[in-house]
Amino acid sequence: MTATPATRTAWLQIHFCVLLWGFTAILGKLITLPALPLVWWRMLLVAALLMLLPRVWRGLRAMPARLRWAYAGAGVLVALHWLTFYAAIKLSNASVGATCMALATVFTALVEPWMTGKRLSKREVGLGIAVLPGVALVAGGVPDGMLVGVAVGAVSALLVAIFGSLNKRLVEHADALSVTALEMAAGVAAMTLLAPLSGLLSPAAFGGDPFLLPDLRDGLYLLGLAIACTLVPFVLSLMALRHLSAFGAQLAINLEPVYAIALAMLLLGEQRELTPTFYLGVAIILGTVLIYPLVVRPRRIEHPEALALTEAKVIGEAGEASEADAPGPR
């Protein structure tokens, strides 16, 4: 079947989004702030920009209190995911952080049945087992000083799986921009409360005063992170997902670690820090992630706005879906 102009445009849009998401790991390495103030400023900037829109305030007023608290809790999970993601990059490098995020698909396959009561899939468990040699090779292919970063990155991927599974239980519909603003604001509050404790783990990676103004260089990078890597792909992905199949969307989104690792090699020269064993492990992990939609029926993206909130873009479930079921923005 010949692709329509709308479908071709959607493909360009979603791949541009994936490229922009790939830059989040690069900016995380370039920004000199530790993870907590980095996340605090990113979430604050996104929330502040969204709060300028009257539509956001209308959506918040129309949202039941119970739902507001539920989305706020999801925002705390997003903040913890971002905190561990950027800490992993500070403790290792952008390539390691991006590789760890590829584990989110595998974690979701294992965590989701436990959290939602869904039947465990033998195919998904098989994919989870298949990725283990890749994880072992990645861990063996990094310098000893980066192993903590690998562990923290795995925790970040697990948080994505938990967030994605919980998000499927928020079946009520709410304005996507209002939800995002609320989750970002909740994340800022959570990071503020965590600030006194964050430095106990690793001051260079986690700690730092979130109220300290970043310098001009970090400030510009943070603006790029908030606008170019969060809000712009947020809008474009909502538009593109109206015209893409579940299979196509999942395959494109799963390419994000590939983009991130390629950018890290091109812009940061990180291949000099890592061994061929690491990249062999990366190939196994990414190969498993990319064949996921071939062996497991793709599921409709129930909460497309969540794509902008996680560095590993998790496909949500809305029951059995055919390739014609890709939803539009809500």
C-alpha cells in the first residue's frame, strides 16, 4: 500500500522526535550541574512554559482532585526516573545511559503483568532472557569506574517500566498539556524535598543546590533540554501518532538508543572510553529491543503524552489493537 502524504509526514515527524530525544543524553553529559538540580531546572522550565497557556489552567480546573493526585504521583516517578538517568550519565557517560534505557522494554514485559494482572507472556519473558548476555557484555565492556553508572541506569529503566505500567491504570481522560504541567510541577516539588538527601549518595552525580542559578552555558543547554527535547517532540509526537501504526510507532521509538549512542560517538567521542565488548553487548540489547514488535503484537499507545516524559519511550497498552489502531492526541 502506498503511503499517504500524511503518513510520510508522520514518519518524518516521529523520527525527528526520536533524534531530539536522543540529544537528551548528550545534553545530560554536557550540562555541568549534578543530576538533581539538572532535573529540577528542566521540570521547572517545562512546567513554567506550559503554565503560560490558558488551556492548561482550564484542564487543571476540570480535573477531579483524585485524578490530580494520581498524575502528581506519576510526576514524582518521572522525576526519580530522570534523576537516576542523569546520575547514570554523570557516573559513566551518555552511551552507557542510553544503553541502560533500552532495558525499559524488557523490564516492562516483566513488571507489567505483576502490576496490572495481565497474563505473563512467554515470548516477552524469552526476550528478557535473551537480553541478559548483552547486559553482561555491557557491564564487562566499561571501565570499573563506570559500573555504578550501569547499575543506576538499570534502576532508571526499571522506574520507566513502573511508570508505564501505573500510567495504564489512569484510564480517565484529561488534557495532555495539563497532565504534563501537573506532573512537571509535582516533580519539582519532589526534587526540592529530596535535595537535602541527594548529596549523601554521590555529591558529584546526584547532589547540588537546585536553587543555585546555572551559568549561561548550562542555562542555554537547559533551555534546549526543556524546549527542543521535551516540548517540541511532545507536540510533534502527538501529531504523528495519529497516522502511524502501532508497529511502526514502536519500531521508530525503539531506535532512540541508537540515535543517542551514534550522537555520543560523533559529538563526544565516547567510543574511545569503551571497548568492543561494550558495543557487542549494545548490539544484543538493541537487537532484542528492535525485534520486540516482530514477535509481540504491538499495542496501542494509550498515553502518548508520556512519550515526552521518559528517556525510554514506553508503548502503552489499550487492549488488542490492529495496525490501524494508532490513536490520535486526546
